[in-house]
Amino acid sequence: MSDYSCKDAPIALVVEDDPDLREVAAAVLRQTDLRIVTCEDSEEAFATLCKRGNDVAFLFTDIHLPGILDGVDLVRRVGVLWPQVTMIVTSGDAGVRWKSLPNDIVYMQKPWVAADVLIQAWRAALRMQDHADPARRSRRPFRTCDRTIALQESS
């Protein structure tokens, strides 16, 4: 497990067995205010969630993972135990497995577009901020590790 930290920020959990793709996803997500934690399988991810699940805002996982749980099984469990987590499931060859995903899970075919991942991650971070402080909903500054972007809520 690797932890790329923005101190005290909500967590983006990246679960990918391919080390190169895991690093690419982490690099993309470093553009957000989320603290990036990477795992190579669902068991490692689940252990991380058991320790820090209330701090996790975003889960980005491959469908095909080594071990007992695949990405679909992982997101089903996360959805029940940590409903605040926004989740993306991705695969280069999902077969029909992606069709069994819960309706609130975003599926992205590989190769995914970095901007699409970032949009979902930013939304997850804003949802975590809203849960922590509902007064922020009218005008929400989104803080990144190296810059601030003002996001307006659409009417």
C-alpha cells in the first residue's frame, strides 16, 4: 500500500493489480485535494477501508483483481458499509461482469479518460465537504494541494 498525502484530506483509494496503471491513476488523482492510497488487491483495499473507511471519499478499482474478491464484489461491500464513498469500476475486458454493478456505480472502459476520473473525484470530495459542513453548499471552494478552484453550484 502506498499513501500519497495531502494532510487531513479525504482519501481516494486506488485498487489496481497492474503497477503501471495503479501509478497512472494515482498521478491523475494527485491533481485533486484527495489523499491518494493505492492497493494492489481487494483484500488490501478492504483492510484499508476497515481502518480508515470513514475518511474515504472515492474508490477507483479494476474489475479483475487477484484474490477472493473482484472489483464488483468490493464495491458491493463498500456500498453497504461505507455509503459515502463514490465509486468507479474500470476494466479493459469486463465481459458481462460490469452489468452486475449496482446502479450508482460508474463504470469506465479502459483506457479511461483522465478528465472523466477527475470529475468524479472532485464530486466525491465536494460530497465529503458537504457532509462535514452543509453551510458550504452555496459557494464551495475546492482546494487542491497546490491551488484553489472556486466551483459554483448550478441552479
